[in-house]
Amino acid sequence: MKVKGLKKKIIAGVFATSVVISSGVVFASTPAGEGLRDWYNGLFNESVASIESEVESMTTERFSELESEYAQVKSDAAIDIDLSRELSTGQSLEEIISAKLDHIEGIDAEKAAILESIGYEYYNVFLDAYLEIDRLASEGEAFATNDLTNYTSDLGDEAVTQLTTDLTTAKENAVQELEEAIRAAQEELAAEVSSHETATTENLSNWLGWTIDDLRASVTTLLDELVTEQEAIIVAKAQELEDDAKAALDAVVEGINQ
């Protein structure tokens, strides 16, 4: 609180009082009156200095308490915001990890199912071809053993080549599809994380702004009320002391001729 303004107001009041008294009392210009006026002015100035010192000390103490409360309010706000951030981060991390594990579990399960059945499927293909070749070889064995041997050898080579091609193609397709599934899952998760991160940051930013506005308004209102209260106390006390001083002077003047 600034006490210079208060001091100016008190000095102005003293000056005004002096003018009123000087204009209303005929003998104020006598040596005795001037001496009395000087004595009174000294006493009054001491009283004003005492009031100013007390008000300044009281104001300093009150504002020191207010600063401590203000610092605590700021600290509490920082704790609440940080706690909200930790809770939101923990919840989002749990959701991300859960989604990732679900995708990986599905990929692993499908891969296991393919690996479990692929041998049997190709065994059936091989077995069908083998039985047919064996049947043909048995039927034509008497006709041309050498020719059929060469023929079946060629068929076997072609079958192996085709088998190799088919299996290689199947493997490459499976790998590509798995990679695409993983990449798609990662892209989806990344998009969700980015979206939630942006939304959370914007929500926290808005909440922080609203909180600061409310706090600023609350502090301003409190300060205005306290200043108004102190000004009222000071004005009332000054008026009381002024009235008391005037009454004391009047009493002295009235008793001069007694």
C-alpha cells in the first residue's frame, strides 16, 4: 500500500483546519496564539507521523500475508495441473499398450494358425500328385519302363519347380501382408495418439486459461475490498483525531480568561 497519498491527504486536512481556525479566532495572530499554534502543529505532526508509521507497518504485514496466500494458491494450481497431466498420460498409455497388445495377439494367433495347417495342406497336394504319378507309372511300367522313368523324372522336376514357386510366392505374400497389417496398425495407433495428445493439450490449455482468469479476478476483487476497507479506517481515524484536536483547541481557547 502506498502511504504517500495518505500523507498528502492528512497534510491537506491539517492545512484546511488551520485556515478555518485562523479565520474564526480573532486572537490567533497574537504572540501567545502563534506560540500555541506552533506547539499544536508540532504535536499534530507527531500524531500524523505516528498514524502514518502504524498504517505503513500494518499495511506491510497485511500484504506480506496476502503474498504468502497468493504463492500458496499458485503452488496448489501447479500441483493440480501436474496431477491432471500425470493421470491423463497414464490412462492414454494404458489404452495404447492395450490396443497394441490386441493387434499383436491377433497377428500372432493368425500366424500360428497358418503355420499349423500349411504343412498338412501341402502334404495333401504332394500326396495327391504322388499317388497319381505312382498310378500312371504302375499302369505304364510294362509298356516303357525307361520312357516313363524319364517322363516321371521330368514331371517330378516340374512339380518341384512349381512347388518351389508356389511356396516362395505364398511366403512372400504372407510376409508382405503381415508387414502391411503391422504398418496399418502402427499408423492407426499413431493417428489416435496424435489426436488424443492434441485434444488433451488443448483441453488443459483452456482449463489453465480459465483457472488463471478466475484467480486473477478473485485476487483483484480481494485487493480492492481490502484497500477500500483500509482507506475507510484511515479516513475515519483521521476525522476522529481532527475532531478531537479541534475540541481540545476550543477547550483551551474557552479557558483562557478563566
